[in-house]
Amino acid sequence: MSEKLYQIISEVFNIEIGKIDETTSPESLEQWDSFNFYVLLNEIEKEFNIKFDIDETLEIKKIGDFKVLLQKRGIEWK
């Protein structure tokens, strides 16, 4: 699943997958603005068939935070 998450991030932010890791954040990625963040949320919700609540979205400060939230939903990483 990690690969699929990184693929979505790559497509939304239009960057190479190799430039993405768990520490990638708005501070390290110029393309991560408020609009693209919500596009990313939407794409992840569609792909994994989940819905983030507002409190969860406020917790997301880096890519690793998406992984934590998805794991809480029972999505396992390989």
C-alpha cells in the first residue's frame, strides 16, 4: 500500500516517487499548498475507500502522518 500512496502523491504533486518519503512535508515540497493538499486527501480517500474527518486532516503534517491514519483504518503496509 505504501507504493500506491506514493504513486498518488507523485501524481497530485507532479514529482518523482523517489523524492517522496515519510518526512516529506509542506516545508520540503513546494507543490504542497492548501489546494493540492485537499486534492491529495480526496485522491487518497477515493483509492482506499475511506473518509477523513476534519480532526484527522489537521493532524497531517507530513507523509508519514497519512500512513498512521491509514493504519488506524486497518490498511496494512508491506
